[in-house]
Amino acid sequence: MLFLKQNLREIIIFVILFGLYFWHSDPFFLEVLIYGMGLYLIVTKITSRKILFTISIIIWTSFILLTGAIVYVNYWLPHGSYYSTEMNTCEFGDGPCREIYEEDLSNLDIQDWAKFLREDGLFYLGILLFAGIVISGNIPKKAI
């Protein structure tokens, strides 16, 4: 019973995300669950300031390197043709509407890692930014 009282918030979040994973059959919720719980365990269970500081340096270095790679891929490598998704988006719900276009990467002669970064790089950049803020904000202020 003591375990439930001490970890009630984490158990509720776990049950909600796991339920959403099964309800929507979308692996995004399972990924958020694994990532969030892993980050939570690192921050709360690792008490050594040196280890948290080292993890923080690794995350921020990865963030800077990934930012550079995304800039390189988006500004210096060739782009493919754009095609219409036949979907519209409107500004502020009622504002002027426009059609959504996406880049065709299937026939583009660039490396696979560059295609991956062009499609999903900003998502992983956001994950690293969030992890860097959480880890850096939870480093104990006690002496090393």
C-alpha cells in the first residue's frame, strides 16, 4: 500500500498512456511512455551529481550536433519536388486557407540518414531539448 501512495502519480500516467496505446493502436503513446518513464527514472533514481552532469553534457552535445545536421540537410542538400496532399489548412480556424504540400523524397539522390532527418529530425530535436532541460534542471546543487 505504501508503494501505491508513493507512486500514485506515476501509476496513473502509466495507465493512461498504456490505455491510449491500446485504444488508438498508435505506437506514439508507447514511445512517450517508455521515454517519459526512462527520463523520470534517470532524474529521480540517479542521485550522483557527476552522472547527471555527464548525461546532461551528452544530451546537449547531441542537441547541437543534430541541429547542425538538420541545418545541413535542409539548406545544402538538394530538394525534391513538392506534391499536393489534397488537404487544406486555415489560419486561426477561420482565416485564409491554403493547400498543404509535402516534399517527395522517394526519387531524391541523397543518403537515407538525410531523408530521415528531413522527415523526422525536428521531432527528435524536440525530444533532446526536453530531456536536456529536465536533466539540467534536476542536477543537485550539492558539492561534487
